[in-house]
Amino acid sequence: MSKKSSATKVKLTDVSSLFGNSEHIKDMDSTKEEIIDVSLSDLHEFAGHPFRVVDDEKMDETVESIKKYGVIVPGIVRPRIKGGYEIVSGHRRKHASELAGLKTMPVFIRNLTDDEATIVMVDSNLQREEILPSEKAKAYAMKYDALRHQGSSGDGDSLGLMSDEAGESRSKIQRYIWISRLNDDFLELVDTKKLGMAQAVDISFLTSDEQNILYDLIWELSVYPSMIQAAEIKALSQSNKFDIMAIKAVLIGTIKPKKRNITIKADKINTFFSDEYTEDDITEIILRLLEKWKSGEE
């Protein structure tokens, strides 16, 4: 089934046609879709842009392509009140153009509202093959808010509209929107697969301060919460019973003591004890000394 982007409701042509259909670009009304070259210094990042622009292998390939052929697909920008233009689509192309030594980049200039620009920005970037969970979460949250603001879904079912367009279930999109509330430290754990999606959703219901406390405890104890433990931590928060000792009690169950077999040779022990000491005496003394050592006593 073909997907229709919600950007079509923003008085725009289908977003997919703006990113690869050269015939469509030719047929555009030049008075509405004029392509102009804009100085890279006049192009500014979209406010709250959730997608990372990184210098990886794909960026290297883009730079080489631009050096040979230029920027084939124009970006989309909108005028800024402070001057210059805000990039709606084309952040990676702008960065690649800078690395390629260009001074300008071809763009479409559109007069878009904040909500319209957000929808186009998200839809164009979600076409990328590799998107981190944190990027998708923030993007879905931004689009969801934009759709609700402008009432584009008609019947008010913004999740349903997003599900139809993205080809993902409503519940999956909702989970992404929930985890967009995580702080950056937890989002990094999700991106690096150290924290599962189910755990991330439960943790997203904690306040910002509670997330900070939990994150510090995770590193202090060197343990990541299981699904059951994340659910328990969420319940503690919702019942106003969230505190350090309670969370430690939940997390400590995942810490398994290391198995260690330690043997001290008799000749080493005998240098400290005369023959009158029994094995039980020696054991008791050693343990008592270790207790003092553990408590910091001399």
C-alpha cells in the first residue's frame, strides 16, 4: 500500500517527490518552486533538529559525490526573522557542501509555519536507512505535537495517521514518543543497546530528577535494570516511594557475587600463629581483622 505523507496537507507536493524525482522538479511552477543558490553561511540549523550530522563513511561518500556532481537534490529552507534561512531539509547536504569546499547550496525557499516545517523535516529524514532510536523518538514526538497543533489528522487520531504513513504500529510509535522524554544519558544507553525498549519506556515515566538518580545508581552498581525491575522502579515513582535506598534494593537483585576460591598456604599462616591456636581460632582472628580493614580501621 502506498503511503501519503502528512506533508501533503501542508500545501506541499508529496515529500518523496522532493527527494529524487527530477521529472517532478522540472514540471514545477517556477514562480512557486524556484531553486536558488544560497550562501552556506546564511543557512541555519532547524530549531530542535533531532537528527545527527556525523562525519562517517556515508558523509565521505556524499562529499565525494558533491565534489563531482554538485548538490543534485536541493534542500528546503524557510526565511528566518533574524535573517538568512532555517534548513527544513538538507542539514547533511549543507555539511557535505562545506567539506567539499562549496560556498553555496541550491534550495527551495518555502514560507512554512513551525508545524508545517516540522512535519516536512521529520518526514524527509525518516526516509534515511539508518536512524538511531533517540533520533526517531525525538522526531516522532515533534511530528506528533505538530499534527495535534494544526489538526491535520481530521478526526484527531494523530497516532493513526503517523502509523499509516510510517508503516509502523500505533503502539510502537507511542513507545518512541514516550522514550523521547528520557534524558540524554538514558537515550545513549538505548542507542548503544545497553537498555532495552521496554525498560526505556518504563523509565521515561520518571521525573527528570528521578532519572538522574537512577542513572547514577546504575553506574555505581554497574548494573542495568531488567524489564521487571524497570516496571518496579516506575511503580515506586508513581506511588511517591522513589528514593535511593528503595531503588538500590530493586537493582541489587541483579548483582551476582563473583565466585572466588581463595587458598592461603599453611606455611604462610603459621608464621603468624603459634601451635596453640586452633584452625577455628585462626579463622576467627582473620575474619575479625578483615572486618576492621573493611571499616577503615587501622
